[in-house]
Amino acid sequence: MPSRNIDGYEVEFTGELLEGSEQWGAYVSIFAPSVNPMHMTHIYPKRRVSADLVLMDQHAAEAEAERAATIILQELRS
């Protein structure tokens, strides 16, 4: 599962094959630092970011998940 650190948040984004089809969905999960340096707080559990959006391959799904993660982070900060 690809992940990136964005402004101190650990963002995991993935593309997963949708059950019963040959199409892919985009998923995001976000963690924030906690008071314990050995632990991250799960602030955005893994979710499909666009229920009505299906993609044709894993790479496209991961790119969509990464794009959606930046929007989600902006909303969480405001």
C-alpha cells in the first residue's frame, strides 16, 4: 500500500479491485501524530473515496486516491 507523509500526516492510498468486476476503486486512510512518538492516531479510517467512480487499473485508482487525500487533508485542517 503506497503511503506518503504530508505535513506530518501519514497518508495511505491504494487502488483495490472491486468485488465481482474488473474495475478498481480508490481508497484512503490517514494517520496523525500522537503524544506517544511510537504511535499514530488513525483519524480517517480506510474508505473508498468516490463510491460512484470506477477506474480501469490499479495505477489510475492510486492516483485518484492520492488526489482525494490532499482534498481530505485540507478539509481536516479547516
